[in-house]
Amino acid sequence: MTHRYGIAALIGLASLAAAPQVQAHPHVFVDTSIAFVMEEPGALQALDITWRFDPMESLYILAAQGITPSVEGTLDAEARAKLSESYADWHPAFNGFARLSLGGAQVDLSAPRDVEADLVDGQLWIRFSRALPAPTSLHSQANAEVAVYEDTYFYAVTVGEQPTITGAGGDCAATLTPFDPDTQELVIIQTTLFELGREETPDIEGVGALFADRITLTCG
Amino acid sequence: MRMILLLGGAVAAVAVVAVLVLMASGAVWGDVARWAVAEQRAFQNEMALAVHGLRAGAPGAWFALLAAAGGYGFVHALGPGHGKFLIGGVGLGTAVPAVRLAAVALLSSLAQAVWAIILVYGGFFLLEVTAHQLTGLAERYLAPASYLAISAVGALLVVRAMQAFSRQFRASGHKGHGHAHHGACGCGGHGPSAHDLERVTSLRDTTTLILSIAVRPCTGALFLLVIAWQMDIALAGAAAVMVMGTGTAAMTGLVAVSSVFARGAARAASDSLGVIAVAAPSLQLVSGLAILWFAMALLRYGTP
């Protein structure tokens, strides 16, 4: 009878020891919304992207930049300008939480343009636009897909609103497929992270893609 | 010879069970981790809300901040990178009393909180460092320092277990020559390792345990302190971080008490089976190896 407790002790110890597999769990939560900018019907020109940081991260970003919001929780023009500027320049390796592919081929988007920042209801908003190298007709291409994630899953990035089309939407339609944690995918993810811990696979890059919300844009 | 077989068998059995459980626990642990992350996020949001409330002079904002910080500390301690697994491993692997280990859990969490306050407020006030430099210091130097110290505790457990095994080996070997018919008698109640196991409860060992946990401040505490300093609510921030440490201590304390209980049960079980002299150092060996492995994994992959 009592040796069951011994086994229970081992179970407890083993599950503590198994914990490195959750190393990659997120610490910052970013809610995004994405609008497809269409110049002429069916031609994708740019993505308008909004990030909304969770309230704690919002406060931390402000504090780290030496910005104190008003007592009412708003930012003055100077603070907004400072923030906008700091988000206009990225490391080239950063995917900007959104990766665009056309017919399965990845498309490199421009650096962020027209960056705006504000604090609304305790959450920091960053809005910007990223252009395709050239407007691309989706009628001749397979679908456009935007995968929303951050490589290391330090940031849990989700799409909070239905995607929209700005400009000449024509016969195009955007569909959001949120990450479903209760599918087979979760098992794959956990196995992946588990193996990363145990077999010391050096390639932890891109693990966040497994958790991605996906938006598909189809025309015609 | 029987002793060696028994010893090898016990170690192998323990190792097999540990590996099996390790593999099977993935799904269950995934659920726990997901729950902990969701709770952590909720408490984080409440803390941020309370910070805004404090600045706006909202009634009850102080209480809200402290309550959310305590809750955050509790669920955050479920995640990796904290002293919980070290405490649990020591509880399982050594003869430390539950009360002492729970006190270690409390002291290490509070020391961790005080250290975070000294680092952030001291850094801002005296050295005029930036927030990024502070978190960089914690992640690049203090976290690895903590993991190294934790691996040292794990290695210590392994070494002591090995010493206990080798003493038993010699003891049984001697008996084998002198009184062959007493071959299995080395397994009585007075395991030669008992004294060895007690040694980890010394003041020096206790201090090492506390410091190895405390040297690495919790990122959540650092962030809250950076925010509190910038938002001119430094006192509330420090108070919240102390309460956060108490919340962490509550979780670590639960692990401490249950690990000591589990060890007692395992000891009782092995006593009735007559393998106590093998079981105690085996448990210590496995605990030590688990701590080592965990600390190495943290060193390798870092903690967010």
C-alpha cells in the first residue's frame, strides 16, 4: 500500500523534472488586427497591421522608454511620437508578428511605414503599414496567407478581430482560422517542445509558427 | 553480491519509473501549464489595472495591487525557473524536516523579492542604469548563476548518494567475507547513509539553497518594479513584490511539505520491504540527477 506513495513521489519529481518542455510558454500577449490594402480589384498592395500589447507589457514598454502616462492613462503628442519612432526601425530578422506568403512562397514586406502609437484603455497600440515589393494580383496567384506569430513564442500573438479589406476588395474574401489548441496540433507542439528540451535540438527557431493564427485571402 | 544486485535493481527500477512518468506526464503537465499561463495573464492584467488605479487615486487600488501580486506569485511559481523543483528534489532526496524546508521556501522567495528591489531601485537610484540593462543583467548573468548554483546542489546530492552506495558496498563486501550467512543483513533500519543525508540540513547547506534560488530575481517582479519606479509609486511596487514573493513561497512551500511527506512514505514502504539502506540513497541519487538535469536544461535554454 505505502509504496504507492513512493511512486506518487516519483511522479511528482518526474513531472517537476519534465517542466523544461514549457520553457517556450509565452510571457507577452499581443492582440493584432490585419487589413489587406487592395489598390485595384484583386491586387494586394500592403498590409495594415495593428498590435495591441497586454496591459502589463504596455506599462513596461512605457517605463523602459521613460514615458509616464497622464493620471487619466493617456499619452501626450511627444510620447506618441517617441514611441512611433522606436517602432519604425526593426531588426531585419524580426517578422513583425505577421508573415505573408503568396501561393506558399514567402513574401518579404517593406519596413513599417506610417507608424502610429497610442495608449487606449491601458493598452499600447502600434499601427503601421507594410507594403509588398509590388502590387500583386491574386487572381493569377494562389491564395495569400498571413500567419500571425512570433518565432520563439515568447510573445503569444493572436488575431483579435476579423480581417478586413481596405480599398478595392472586389470579389476577394478574407477568412480567419484561429489556432485551435485542442487539435492534433497541440500534441505535435508539445512533442516538439519536449524534444527540444530532451534531445537538445539546437533549432528552436520558428516554434512559434506552430501556434499561429492564420488569415487566408482568396479572390475570384 | 546480492547487495549489488539489489542495489542495481533498485536504481534501475527507480530510473525506469522516472522515465516512464516523464514521458506520460507531458499531456497532464501541458494542461497545468496552460492553466497557469492563463491565470498568470489574468493576474498580470489586474496588476496593470491597479497601477493605473493607484496613479488615479482610485480607492482600493493598493489592495487590488497586493492581491493580484500575491496571486501572480503563486501561479508563476508553477512555471519553470523557480526554486520549486530544487526544493522538491532536496525534500525527496535528503532528511530535511518539512518545517525547515518550508522555511527555506519562504526565506528564499522573500530574499529573491528583496534582491529584486535592491537591484531595480538601487540600480535606478545609484547607478542610473536603464530598464533594459537591468533585465539584461538578470537574464544574462543572474539566471545562469542561479542555475549553476542549483546544479551544484544537484551534484552534491548525487555525490552523497554515491558515497552512501560505496559505503554500503564495502560494508556488504566485508560481511560477505566474515559472515557469509549475513549477506543480506546490511539492509537493516540503520542505513549508513542516514548521517550523510542529515548533512544537507546544516546551516551552510540551507544558506546555499536559499541563495541559489534568490540570486536570480523573478522577471515579473523586475518588470513591476521598473514600472513602479517610472510611475512614481515605488513604495506600492516594493510592497507588491514582497507579497508576490510570499505567493511564490506558498507554492514552493506546498512542494516542500509534499516532497518531505512523499519521501517519508517512500521510506516507510522501503522499510517494510527491507530495502531502506538502498532506497534512501537511490531516491537521493534520482533527485540529484533530476535537479542537475533540470538546471542544465534551464542553462541551455534560458528562462523567458
